[in-house]
Amino acid sequence: MDNKVLDYTALTISIIGAVNWGLIGFFDFNLVAFLFGSMTWLSRIVYALVGLCGLYLFTFYARRDRAEA
């Protein structure tokens, strides 16, 4: 089953998370904490979504291997 909307949503959220980590690493600036507060329930939801999307993106490897065969 190919669900492109879920794939692109997960990829977009993961890119947002990667940009946030880049901002933290280069400038010591946490965009999520700036927008939603430091470890509020809303910021924790954002962090959880980024983590779940990152885990979901592992399925790209399996699907790519299946498509090449």
C-alpha cells in the first residue's frame, strides 16, 4: 500500500526536526522551545511527532529494497 500523503507529511516533519537540531547545534537556539515554551505539553507533542516520523521513515529502506527487486 502506497500512501504518499503520509510519506510526505512524515518527511516534512522530520525535516523541520532536522532544521531545529541544526539551529541548536550551530546557534544554540531551540525553535520549538521559542515557539511553544520549554517542555510544555505542546512542545513535547512536537518532539514526539518528530520522533515518530523519524521512525516511520525507516520503512523507506524496506520499500526501496522491495521496489528494486
